[in-house]
Amino acid sequence: MEILKNVILALHIIGVVALLGGVVYQSSAMREKTARIIPGIMHGAWTMLVTGIALVGMQYALGRGDDVNNAKITAKLVVLIVIVVIALINRKKEAVAGWVLPTIALLTVVNILMATVWR
């Protein structure tokens, strides 16, 4: 079960990389005002959401529910839901507003900081 948890954790990290990498990939398009939500951003956000829920669920399934910081998990979930909603609203647009991708990037970094700094 521990191996499965580590595989899911690796997939969670890959989701973060896909999300943030998608935003960075669009940085030149942001300067030209042609930036858009690419599939990598959507896939990364959904991967983070599904694997994050799986990771928390596995902690409870393994009897380690007392180790879960529910306030932290809730805050991270709220931030990720905001990312997903912003991406979903803007995914069909030819060019997104100038605030969309920087906001997604900032919220992703906030999520990473909450994961690593908040104990």
C-alpha cells in the first residue's frame, strides 16, 4: 500500500509540474496577448485534484487519519478548486485576459507553499 501511495504522490507532483509548466509555456504568448488555457494546464489541475483526494483518502484507509491536517487540506482544496474554475471558465477562449495565467501561477505557487511550509 505504501508503494501505491508513493506512486500517487509522484503523479500529484507531475500534475503540479504540468500545471505550472503549462503557464510558463504560455509566457511568450502572454506578452503577445494571445495566451490561452492549454490542455496541459487542465490536465495538471485535474491530476492534482484527483491524486490529492486519493492521497488523503489513503491516509484514512491506512489508519493514519489522525496525521491528516484537515485545515491545511481544506485550504489547499479551496485554492485548487479556484484554479480549476478559472481554467474551466477560460479554456474555450482564443485569448484569455491578462490576469488569468498569472493568477493560476500564483495560486499554484501558494498551493505548493502550503504543502511544504504548513505543518
